Amino acid sequence: MDPATGQVLYTHDFIDSATALTAADRAHAAHLAWRDTSFQHRRECLEILGGLLRERKDEYGALMTREMGKPLAQAVAEAEKCALAADYYAENAERFLAPVHANTDASRSYWTYRPLGVVLGIMPWNFPFWQVVRFATPALAAGNAALLKHASSVPGCALALEKLYRDAAFPAGLFQSLFIDTDTTGLLIDHPTVKAVSLTGSVRAGKAVAARAGAALKKCVLELGGSDPSVVLADADLDATVSACVYGRLLNTGQSCIAAKRFVVVKDVLEPFTKKLIIRMAAAPMGDPTHPDTILGPMARPDLRDELHRQVERSVAAGATLALGGVVPDRPGAWYPATVLTDVRPGMPAYEEELFGPVASVIAAKDTADAIRIANDTRFGLGASVYTGDGALGERIASELLEAGNCFVNGIVKSDPRLPFGGIKDSGYGRELSPLGILEFTNVKTVWVK
């Protein structure tokens, strides 16, 4: 469905379970040959992958925009970011996977990293290329195979990704996109040739997949929801801080696990910060996502928009102030305006839940210690930011006091191929990207020689 118009673009059918299990066996056979290929050969495939992503960035960007409404400039940038991940592992995979020697009583002892086999990736719609490339590229570089169960609302992206890896000279069957339902997904997790699962999605989905995989004693990496706080201290540069906060809140129309969602502001600067925030949020009107200058496009689906609106309404009914937006436009599609809630307190959806859309929740804090307490007062732990003029203080808060997997000082939380990415608490476990990401789906094998 085109989220800008509400029109159905195309439909697709799920494959049956027998076909899916056959695909898993095919992936396993491809893995058995691939795992013993040279790193030089894998590097060549990864280099082709990066080149194709840059060559096709406009095509892929238009596809993302059409299927899930991402503003075109952001969609093209997503394809370019995928190319950076391919470059990173092309350059570094061999070094990351090199044996590590240890001095023991043996003549030779070391540990090595061997691929697990077929990894099932269950991926969402909001970054339909990046989240797949983030999981699949290091997995393939390590010698694994990958099966993709993509969100059903982005079938064109799923097919384009399968063709991308095939065109990059990865062996037939090594990366496959499967149109499967929840029941068949469970059967794949149980299937003997599937050795591990990577999921990016909701907490509910993560718990269900972790339980199914755990019952089969299979490795999981889970990147789940987030309600990232942006802590604003009294000495912060307010203009720069507000600029970063608005960008972080509206990127991808607010539909990001690591989007800035809760703005925890000390009372000394609460009023000027809030005024500036409202002005900047109001300056981001909804627009045609295919236009290169659009910042705020439609949300991905009407049901997602409706759920966000209910959270806003429930927060207002509980005492929050609707300072901007909060009205569903009378037009086709999944549109929702930039919205600001103030006077947000515990017990409200805007405080307790993840608001997956362009809604900023402003929460007052008495002082720095109280702001840190509020920032950590959440079941999520994916990302957090702190804004301050004291760099040393900001670094201490980020490194020691904020309870999240990704903590940034004077900037929005973002993923980077060179840095580990993942969360704690209800935001999941395991890490993607960096050297740690490529090691997640390997057998760390100790070798001892007398």
C-alpha cells in the first residue's frame, strides 16, 4: 500500500511451509560450500555489493518511499549507508575473524571463529534496506547463509534485496527472501538447518521468537523497541540542542527505535527549550515523500498512525498538554502531524510507552540528578543522549550513568558500522555491527595442540 495515498500497490501470497523448509535446506547446502571460500573471494563479493548499492541508490530509495513512505532523500541516504557497511566488512572481516593465539601448556593453542550455518533474519519495515544489510552482510562475511522474513508491507524491498545479493556474486541460495506467515516462521526456527535467529522488531515479537529459539537452544540477537531519552542540562547550547532533537524526533517520520522520543529537560531551561522545540516542530509540515525537500512524510500504515493517535489522546486525557499537532488530517493515507506534548508525567503513555511516530514528549526534571533518574525510568534501554556544555560531564553521564546500549553526547543516537549497536532491558540483547556484530553468529572454537 502507498502510505501517502492509501492505494493498494500490489498483493503477494505467502509460500507454504514445505517450500520454506526446502529453501532452508538449500541455504544450508550453499553455506557448506561458502564457509570454506577464501576471504579474498568474500571480499570481492562485498565490494561488488557496496558498488551496486551506490549504483542503485536512487532506484532503491524510490522503492522504499513507495512502499513505506520514507522521504526520498532519507531513503537514498539509507541505501548509501548500506554501502558503507558492505565496505566496512569487505575491508575488515578477515582481520575480525583471524585466530587468536594464547600461551598455554600446549605447543599451540588458540581460538578461531567458525560460521554457525543458516541464520534467519526477521526484519521490520521502517528501515527496509539498512536493517537487512546490517544483519545479513556480516553474517555472510563470516561464512553463514541468510534467510530473510521481511515485513509483509515491503515485499518489493525484500525481492530487491535478494536480487542485490545475487547480483553481487554471492552463491545461489545463500541469501533468500521468503514470504512466510508467523506459523511458518516458527517452523523455520525449529528446523535443524536453521542455526540462529536475528530479529529487529517489537518487544512482543522479540519475546515470542526468543522463547521459540530458546526451546531449540538456538542463538538469538534481538534489537527491539526503544523510548530514547534526550537529557537537556542547564548549560546546553539550546539552539543546537533543539535542532538535534527535532531532527532526531522527525527522522523517518519518527518511526525509529532509536529516535529521540522523551525530552527530559532540567527546570532552569524548560521554558525556553520548549518554546524553541514547538517553533522548530511546527516548521516541519507534512509533505509529498517523493519530493527531495520533504522532511515529514506519511507514516507507514494507517493502523500505526491510529495507534499513535490513541496514545496521544490517552496522554492528554491523563493530564498532558497538547502544545502542537495531535489532529489526524482529513485526507487519504497514513498522515500525522509533528506533535508536542508537555507536562508529561509517569503513568501516561507518552512517559511509559514507545511512541512510534512524530510526537515529542517533554518531561520536566528538577536538576541533573533527577534528569538522569527520569531518563533511566523506563523498561527500554536502546539509546540515550545528553546535551551539555560540559563535555567531561556529558561523557561521564553517557559512559557511566545512562542505562542504554548506545549513549551519545551532544548528538542524536545513530548506528554506525564501526560501532556496536544493540540494547539492554526490553530493548533486547546481542550486538550488531563493528567487530562484535560479525562474531555473534560464529562458533568460538578453542583449539589445543599437545
